[in-house]
Amino acid sequence: MSLLKAALDARRNAHAPYSGFAVGAALRTGKGAVFTGCNVENASYPEGTCAETGAIAAMVAAGARDIAEVCIVADSPAPISPCGGCRQRLAEFAGPDVPVTMATVAGDSVTMRLGDLLPMAFRSVRGV
Ligand code: THU
């Protein structure tokens, strides 16, 4: 299954009653496994989580640690890019050359390297 199709499927499960803005994310690991996430909002607004965060959590819970490719999708006039926090979360498991495809439900898309989305990502000072 394409990453875009996986992200579109996950987006359908988004819980976004407060913003009305559903987002889907899918990532592929180095071994080819695909994990997905959707945004999960909360009545206590700051407790909501992004689609990318959900996909990363699913990957880690399954025992994987390396992201090879990312796709996010929303129903927006132009592709949306991951928020700053999610760029940092992706950088925990993805190198700067990992492609991040940002797509719309209508079919537009743009792909950028994670390193261009988050230059000088903070790296562990503890050698992890
Ligand atoms: N959101 C994501 O899930 N991923 C992004 O890359 C940007 C924003 C969500 C958070 C919130 O539930 C909604 O979109 C509106 O900001």
C-alpha cells in the first residue's frame, strides 16, 4: 500500500471535533513496515496530539526505531507541513535525508528532506 493511501485511511479516523481539521500520517521503516496515525484532539485543547505523533508512537510500540519515509495528508488548499514539535519528534528517528511528503486530499503534494524542514535539529547530548 502506498504511504499516501495509508495516511488517507488513518485520516478518516481523526478525532478533530474542536478544529474540524483532520490529519493523517504514515511512515515507513527501514524494514518496510508502515505505521499510521491521526490527530487526536481533546476537550482540554493542549492535550491534543498530532497525526505524526500518533504514527511515531505506533512505530515505537511495535519495536521499530528507524523512519525511512513519511507522508502526511490534510484537506487543505495547499499541503500542510509538520508542526515544529513533530519535526523534532521525527528527527529522533529519522535522518536529515528522509523524505517527508506533504499532501492534500485533492492530490497536490510536495516532498522535502527532513533536514530542510528542521535544520540543526537538536540531538541528544548523551550519545543516545
Ligand atoms: N495537526 C496535525 O495532526 N499534524 C500537523 O502536521 C499539523 C497540525 C493537527 C493538530 C490539530 O489537531 C489540528 O491539526 C489543527 O491544528
